[in-house]
Amino acid sequence: MQMRRFAAKVYYEGHGFHGSQRQKGLRTVEGEFLRVLERFGAGEWFKSAGRTDRFVSALGNVFGFELPSALPPRAFNAYLPEDLRVLAVREVDASFHPRYSAISRTYRYFAPDRGYSLRRVREACSVLAGRHSFHNFTCERERSTVRNLLEVGAERQGGVLVLSFRGESFLREMVRRLCTAVLLAGMGEIGAAEIEEALEPGVLRPFPPSPPEFLVLWEVEYGFEFEHEEYTAERLARRLQERLEHLIAGAEMSRQMLSSLKV
């Protein structure tokens, strides 16, 4: 049977999975997706644009796979759990690889604002942009740690500090460790010069990773665009709105309980 190659843009909520990579006996994003692919007679070839750790979410991870014929996102979503959605599917060339064909990847980290100096945070971000050795910002030791960060930015939005990292590729835990350094700088505990020093080859000053639950693989960029299926996007929007309302209620409950303690 002749197989055709496809790329799917996927959303998932990280707290319900043991990471994205398939693992025997554990609920993972790839495991759930591959289970559905088997139902449609998929070939053995399957690749992902990026692997995310446990509790890390995605708005735009990309999976590559082969099927005998094209299927719309709703066909996959009919069998996928609610916390994993296919937003768009498009046919791609046989040479397409979701990881190696990517132009860039963007991650966003949403940190509760604990009074960070936005000026200091942005100074730290400016140091990180460019091509550096990120050996102090990863748990990997067996391959080159040189990476190119195309853009690093920070914005304060609604009581949250949003950090954005756009790069050609990333090392394992790299974004979360970068967040640690940037947030320490924002609190004045270290300066941008200390972060710059940690980028120098031979200097050992490892940074620990920030908590994973605030990290989102936001987008993977290619030489083409994905077109979201309207029906799927609307359903996901309703789910996110309900989740937002739930979190707002919980936040107000915590605020009033804290206020009543008068500490």
C-alpha cells in the first residue's frame, strides 16, 4: 500500500502525561497518538519536532507520520483524550522531518511575578541571545552544547512574567535552566555578567531547572503554515476558557483565605 507523509500540529496539557516521548507502561503524548495512528493503518515511520518533559505543555508541537490517505484533525480527535488535540494536518514532501526541517522553535515560560526587575531580566535576556555554549544550562553531556538563540524576550502580563525563547534547536532542560538564570537576575541575586561568564567554554557554573509546569512549547516554524481546523479550534477555545474560569475562581479563593489570616 502506498503511504503518504503528513505533519500534524498538536496541543497537549503536560500535567496529565509522563512527558511526550513514548515510554512502556506510562501515559505519554506519543503513546496516545501512536495508539490512534494504528487504528488508521499508519506506517512505522513516526517522528516529533521536540520532546518535552513531564508537566511541560505544548500549543504547537509537530508530529510527522505516514498514512494511506489524508484525514482531518477531527478524525484523530474522535479517539484522542481531551487533553491531547490535533489542531491541523497537512500533507508534506517525503523528505520532511519534523525535527530537522524546522526553522525554529519557540518556548514560553509563565513565571508568577515575585517583584522581578524587568530591566534586569531583559539585560539577562540580551546576554543569552546569539550563538553560545550552553553547557551550564543542560543536563546533557554527550553532544555539542553550542546552540543559537534567535530571540530572547520578557514581558510582564497580568501579574505574570512571560519569558520567550526562540531558537534553532534546544538542549534537554535548556529553557528551564535559562529561566532560572534570568529570574535570579530579575531578583538581583546575580548579574547579567555572571550569566555571560557561564556561557564561556570551560567555565563550570551549572544552573538548576525551573519548575516544568509553567513551560509551553509554543510553536515550531517551517517554510509553510498550518491551517487550524475551525471546529477543533473552537472546541479547544471553550476548554481553555473553562480552565481559565476555574483557575480565576481558585485564585480568588486563595486570595481571600490569605487575607483572612492577616499574616
